[in-house]
Amino acid sequence: MVFMTKQDFENLLREQVQAMVEAKTAVAPSDISIKGETIKPLMVNGVKYLTRTDTSRLLGKSFPALYRWNKSGKLTNIKLGQNVYYRYDDIVNLLEGSSQPTKEKGGEV
């Protein structure tokens, strides 16, 4: 689990957006359409993250189930302030049958 203060997260996002604007490569993350719902992922450093609510809906699991999966290592979350996020790639791998979460490099988002 990775912990980051809200201010650190906002600073990181601000730096990333500024870098994209300067490089003129700003690209909005593509929406994800699942089960007739459109989900807007959070994109940080080219990695998509889904909220706990979106992850729960997508996998059809309760928050306590997601917590247990995090504790067992089946699914890894990150915590940004009070918010919990899951890597989109990990969720896709889980849905496809692979239960190995992606390891965070350097322990940061």
C-alpha cells in the first residue's frame, strides 16, 4: 500500500499536467465502458487507477471483499489521502484469471 498526502498528490498532478502542456502532449485518459457504465479512470504517470467504488462495481465485490483481497495480496490498492484506488491493469488481470498484482516501483504512484 502506498500512502500519499492530498497535497503531495495535487502537486504531482499539477507537475504532470504542466509537463504535458509544455510538451503539448496532453491526452485525456480514455473512458472505460463496462457493463453499460462509463468510468473515468484517474491517470497518473501513464497508469490508470479506478476508485474503490468503481472497482467494487466492476468486480461485483463488496468493499470488505476488496479489503480482504488487498490483505491477501490478490489485489493491491494505493491510498491517496482518504481515497483508495486500484490499478486498472491489476483489475483486468484479475478478470482474465491472473491474480498477480503489479508491483509499484519505488513505492510511489
